[in-house]
Amino acid sequence: MHLPVSSEWIVDATRRYVSQHAQAYPGAAAFIELVDGLPLYADMGGGVAIRADGELIGFVWDEPESIQPETNLHLRFLALVTGAERYPELASLSPKRTSADRDCPSCGGTGRLIELEAQGVDTTHIRCYCGGAGWLPADVPDAPGS
């Protein structure tokens, strides 16, 4: 993967992430130090981080043995979408839609959880299966049950 930033930027951003979270979330901060990568996407189960060499690493929180190159195409997509939003320096890593890609069937291409919003649910911190992009790459399967 061609990186739009230097490896030093990723190392520094990872250190900043750890220091910013060390007091409130010491376990998570320590685990990210072990992952040795900047988290791009994370949820309560685990996440995906980018290492200084550009490799995307998947992990399950509190399971050091789970740290390995991320091969799940959906998780890689989510990591690049959310990472590019979170870190403007990584914007060029945001996936680009092609003619083979499709609207996300979960949100109808809006990137928003309209059904939940209609029920009054605050979806500020809840993302659609597409990560808010409104589309899915051709090689990423639809969400289960969609």
C-alpha cells in the first residue's frame, strides 16, 4: 500500500493516541502499544490498525495472540473509510468507488441508519455496515440478513 504519510507520522500518531488514552483507558492504551499501530477502526470486539510500514493489522482486545495481518475485506474497507475520516493525513487511503461496487443494502446508499433515526435513536456513534460510505466494494459481501 502506498502511504500518503511517512512511517514517522504513523509512529508519532500512534504515540499520541496512546498518551491521549492512557489515563482514561489504560488497558486499551497498553494494548495499542503492543499492537504497534495506529487504530483506524475499533469496536468493543477489536479493530484494525495501520503500522508504520502500511500493513493493516487486525486485533481482538486483550488477546495478544490475535494480532495479525488483517485479511477480512470488510474490516479492511471499514478501517480505510474510518481512518481517512479520523485522520485527514490519511484521506487519500479512503476507498474510491468503482463501477463494480454497489449501494449498501443496509442503508440504501445513504450511509446513515435511517430506520434507527426514525425511531429517535441517536446514531452519532453507531455506523452502518458500510461504515457510513453508503456503498460496498464488489468483493465485500452484504451484511448477514440484509
